[in-house]
Amino acid sequence: MRPHEVRPHPPFGAASRQRDPRVQRPPGRRRRQGDIAHPQGNAPVRHEPEPGDACAQLHLLLPTARKAPIRVPGHRPPGDPREAGCRERPAGKAVRGDVTARDRDVREVVRMPVLKPISGHGSCVPVQRYLEKNGRALARDFFNFSETPDADLMREPESGKPFDWATEMDAFRAECGNDDPWNGKRARTFKHFVLSPSPEDEVSLDELRELAHAWALRFFPEHHIAIIYHDDNENRIPHAHIVVNNTNVVTGRRMRTDNPLDLNRALQEMAAERGLRALSNERPEPSTGFQRLAANKGEPRAKARTLQETYRSRAERRAEAAGGYSWVADIRNRVSVAKGLARNEQEFRSILVMMGVGIEDNSPRARRQDWIFSLADAPARRVSGERLGASFGKAALERRLLGARAEHLPDASSREFLRLARKAVELKDLDELDSLSNALEVCGKWRIMSLDAADSAIAAQRGRLRNGVPASQETRIWKEIEALEHARDFLKERKALPLHDVNRRDDRASGKGGWAGEPSGSERSAPQREQPRERREERQR
């Protein structure tokens, strides 16, 4: 009997319940996957593939004692009764081994660049060995290394030695102390991203390199970056392995990603800008009650990160105590100047641009909506508003800017403040910028628009102390007096405020309101103040 020949079954009856002795299974063995039901009974027929069959080679690789037929999805061996029509498939019923509609949908969905993140917790040497073994790297690109080789195909430095990028990553990370565990957890020493474009785009190696460069430098501009390109997949589609060290080469601090989902969202946007297939990042607005509940629209509003008007972290306080530079404090001072001078959001944004500070909204999926501030000359140095303090958050700034105060600094004073602030930024005089921002905060809190107003505020606080206050308030009042005096002396020395309030009606009429250093109203030839009509008529009588 040939391997795929089916022997006719005995007539239906008592004899039909007997099993064919040639194909009987050993006692206790259950039906295997390769067994095919007999068209006229229950006796199984073993399928042995022919040498030309698609399964033959795989079948021959197995041990002789375990030569069970191997099933390939979607493949039916010769002589299968389902092919011969002996056993018809019921309408709408799938048979095992068929390619289902779900499989087709999965293949159709992958029409976008895919980003797979992998966290590393040890040395980068095994990763380099894996990515470059057997010379399978198509090309290599490196950024921010001390000795960066050319980005062409496997071209090394002139020294002739292979570029050992993993060793330099490990050495710099250990030097900065970023290999140590943190908070009882192993240190994340590097991130390994696999960037795979859509197979339907047929992206060339040069196009993939441009996309990988733009994406990596957007999120990690100050980190060691090694990009290795492969095409060792089934369809020879080039893809990029991006290895990023966890230590910032400028600050020496560990890598931090505020919202990891933004990495993939940005990749989809960048792919769409280059005409590649990408997934849309826009989500439809929930319409039903259950959708709003799923979107957490019905939950109470998240609490602010801090209730302190100005919040300074432990690292910032240590830097200030050591006399070092804190870029967080630098951003806070610039934002403080902008919010003290602006009367609406448009002015606020314009002043920030002049002060060298970028502003953008945070992720829509964040716990609270906030603004992100960054230095224009160092975009990687970015901090949210509420991390600077409660008064720097988006909600607090919008309330301050929308509820424009009836009393505001005179235009001349605002221009002088802005000139001093821009000069301090250009000269990188952080002490001057800090004093200026503190003076603006004091002016905004006490609504001070002249040096006379500052003296009046100081006198009022001293009067409270003379009248007697509880001991719990005495320390706070002394601090307020000290801040008022420091702001008055600073503004008087810089001639940033007039001597008198130019907005008061009696000062305008009496000719007062000059700037510091100018003659007062009594020393100038000012017009006589008109007396009320009733007083003139009374004198005439």
C-alpha cells in the first residue's frame, strides 16, 4: 500500500467497529495531530510525507522513533481527504491549519514604524558583541563620543583599531556613579531601541539612517548614542538598533524620560512627515458616558505637585550652597521676570522668547496639564512649571494673566526691568537676574509702583510690630520687611522705579512722579493746582 492510499473500509456494522490492523495505534496512545479521520469510519490513517512534500525535509530531521507528521499552517498533504472532497467543510466553519481572518488583520495592521524599547541593567559589551558579530552590521553611526568614527559602512578611526563604543559608555557611566542601584532597584544602565520601518515602505538604508538620527538626537541630544543597522530578517528589511547610555555627557545625571509614550508618538509623526506609513496620534473625543468614564473625565482633578509658591529641590539647594550653577534656578528666574512684566499670555510668551526660554504644553495624558519650560540654547534642560513651584504652574499663571490687575507697573518701568533682565541673561549674571526676579515678586505681591510705595509698605509692617503681633507671625513679618528693604535698595540703585507713583491723581496734578535722581515736584516749575470752585467762592465772600 502506498503511503497516501486509503484502503476501503469494511461494510458498516459489527465489522466496521474493528480497527484496521495496519494502522492501529498502540494501546494507551491518543490520536496525534497528523492522524486523519477515515472517510467511512473512525479508523485513523497515518500520513507519511513523500520526499517532494513541503514537510518532508522537516520530517526527516526528527528521530526515527518520533516521526510524527509535522503540520504547516495552511498546508495540506497530498491525499488529504479534505482536498479530495471526501469530507466537506461545513459552511462558515474554519479548519485547523487555515490562515484565519485575524491573522490577515494582524499582517495588515503592521503598516507603521515600530519602536521596541529594551532596558539594560549591566555592561554594554554583550550588546556590542551581539550587534556586530560575524560582520552583519550594514552601517554604524555614533554621537557624542570622544573618538567618533566615520559614519560610513564599517569605517573605523585612522588608528586602525576597532572602535569600542561599549567600553567608553561603561567607563563614563561608572565615573559618574550611575551604575549604583537606586531606591532598592537595579540601575538601568542603557536603553536599547529597535526601530523597524513598515515593510510596505521599502525604506532604503540612507532613509532609515536619516530617520534614526533625527529621532535619537531629538530625545537624547546629550547622551552617548550608538546606532547599528541590520537586515537579517525574513524580507531583508533594514532596521536600526539604537543604544543610548543612561548618563548625560554634559550634566553627568541619569537618563530620565518624563513620558515614555512620547517616544513612539514622535516616531509616528516624524515618519508621516517623511511620507512613510504611520499611525495617527489623534484620539477621538469620547461621546458616551462610558467613554468619558474610561477616559477618566469623571474623576476628581489631580492635586498639584506642591503647595509651596517657590519649590527648590534638594539637588538645587546643594548646588546653591556650594556656589554652583543650577539651570533649574536659572529657568525659574527668567520665568519669574516674564510673569511679573506680562499682562496677558501673548506678552508672557513673547518675553520668554526674548529671555531665551522655550515654552510648550506637556503631554495630554499627563496627570495635570502644565507648561514645560526649557533653555533655548540647551533644549534638553527642561522642567515643568509646577516643579518650579505652585505659582509657576499653568493653572496659576493663567489665573494671574487672565485676571489682569488694575494696577500694573508703568510702561517705562516695565521697559527698564526688561532691559536689565536681558542684559543679565546676555552677561550670564545669575546673581543680578535672581535679585531682579525677587524684586519683581515683591512689587507684584505688595503692588509697589514707586519707591514711595515701598517705603509705605515697610512702614506699615513696622507699625504692625510696634502694635504687637503673635510670636508665630513676628518672624514672618521680619522676613517680609527684609525682602521689601532689599527690593527697594536694589530698584533704587538700578533706577528701575520712579520716586513717586505716577498713577496717583494728586501726583499728576502736582507734577510729581519723576524718576530716581530727577528733581522732585517742589523743585520744578509745576503748574498751580486748581482749587475747587466752592473753596474759591468761599474766599471771595
